[in-house]
Amino acid sequence: MTRKDYYKILGVKRDASAAEIKKAYRRLARKYHPDVNPGDKSAEAHFKEINEAHEILSDSEKHRKYDQYDPNASGWQYVDPNIFGMGAQGAPFHGFNSSKSQSFRYEGDIDSLFGGMFHGFSSRTASHRARPRRGQDIDYPVKITLEEAYHGANRVLTLETKEPCLSCSGTGKIRNLPCSVCRGVGTSHRLKQLEVKIPIGVRNGSRVRIAGQGKPSYAGGPSGDLYLVTSIKPHRLFERNGDDLYVEVTVPFTVAVLGGEVEIPTLKGKIALRIPPETQNGRIFRLAGQGMPHLGNSTKSDLLATIKVVLPINLSTEEKELFEKLHQLRPELKSGLNRDES
């Protein structure tokens, strides 16, 4: 029986890497593919051998078994396909189904296998083998404000789409001549506008799925999906941590000492916050339900307000005298200690 040197068939060295084997296989498969060489029995046979060699050398276990049969050693005559689970027909390259050959099949999409070089190819065999497959998904970055994340928002997106040419139905040809509209490519580019809704409560990196608005399928399958990837612009007042909001609230010195009310901002308007007497600088008040909405439900997180006591400036003579009197009444203030520490 005739021996098969798979390294020689692919034109690679015996110590070739997986990447080198793959590169050689793709180059030869393009060259000898039956669609490139219609009716050429020699090319078809060589294509079969290329696929058989790639199946063995690209599989680590089959590769190891194959290397046990050194073609340079005495007594090495041929490779028995059965040791690789290939059967008598060999050619484990599944999927190709030629009406003139039963020894190998190739059911895959030629366009995806060979990087698009067969896209728009209009031969009867190529169209017969095409299987419906889902189009690719698209990620679309969207910047929004914190207010839009709180209330929800609408956006009108301008998308570039690649669709089958209407003039040639995606074949690239009209009456065996290249289509003048798509120039034989089989697809056309156009811009379309799409109105989308940003849901309430999205965060940085949230992915909002818009079904069926991704890339189209070229073999009758469903289109992919469009994913809006949101990023939140920095806010001049609020910081966000998870769904909690943080805000700094300035409180006059007298209110911090004697107590009172101050207005604090929220994303739905100002509200009153009661400040108890002797409130210290840096104290944090938690306002339940005044934070961000939780994505997917109607509840809200909290707002945490940090107090920043503002000392008076440009004191009058009378005010200075009052503070001096306070200083005399509270001797612990001289050392910087409060009453509890003295």
C-alpha cells in the first residue's frame, strides 16, 4: 500500500508548530478547493489528502499516534486510517458533500472557513452546501449621564449595516456577469437609524440586548443581536458606588452646633435633612431609597450624605467677642480637646 507522509502533503517540517500546520493547511485548502477547481479530479483528490493530513496533525492524540510511524524508519510503509478512527474511506474532514465523490464531505460554510474569500460565489455546489447560521453580535458603546441612568433614556443610533445586495439577491452575479450594483461582492453597505431605550438603573459596563439588530446572516439564518454597552459620565455632585449615591453637604457652623434643617440634592429634586445639635464634621447620614434604582426592579438604593461644616469668615467685632467668650467658657477648646476627651 502507498504510504502517506502527512508532513509532506502539507509541506511542513516534522517539528512544525500547530500554527504552522494550520497556516499551511489553509493555504493549500484555498488552492485546491473544488469550488476553485470545478471538475478537476486531481485537485479534488489533493483536497481530500490535505484535509486528511490536517485532521491528523491538528489533533494532539492522533498526531502522537501518527508520529509513532516514522516514515524515515525501515519497515514504515503506510498509515492505517483505522488507528485514527477514520475508517476505510479516510478523509475525516466532515461536511463536504460532493455529488461526484462519496469519500469526503464538507458541510461547513466555505466563507467562514476561508476568511470570506468565497463570499458571493454563485456556483450551484457552493449555494447547495451553505447552511443557515446566525449572524454575529455587535457591541455598541453608549455614554449616558447619571440622570439618564436614573430615569431611563432613549437614543437614536446610526448603524452601518452590511446586507445582501437586492439587485443580485446576494449572489454577486446577474446572468453569470458580476453585479454592477455590488460589483460582484454580493453585499451592500447602508446606514440605518435605530431608536433604542436605555433601561433604568444601568451601570458602567451594563450590556443591554437589542434582539435581531446585529449583523445579518448570509445563509438564511437569524440576525445577531445588538448590545448597548453603557458608560456613565462623571457627575458634578454625586459619586456612585454600586447603586448607592454619595454626596457632600455643606452645613453652616451655627446649624451644626445648634441643629436645624438643610436642603440636600437628590436626582429627583431637593429634600430637607434635619441636622441634630452638635453634629460633627464628616458625619454621614443615610437616606433610604434616595439612591439609584436597581436594574430590573422598582426598588432604589440609598443616598449617603457627608456633612461638611463651614466655619464663618469675615467676622465682625461683636462676633469675635462672642467666640472669645465661648472660648473662655469652654477651656477644653484651648487644647483642641472636646468635652468627652478632657
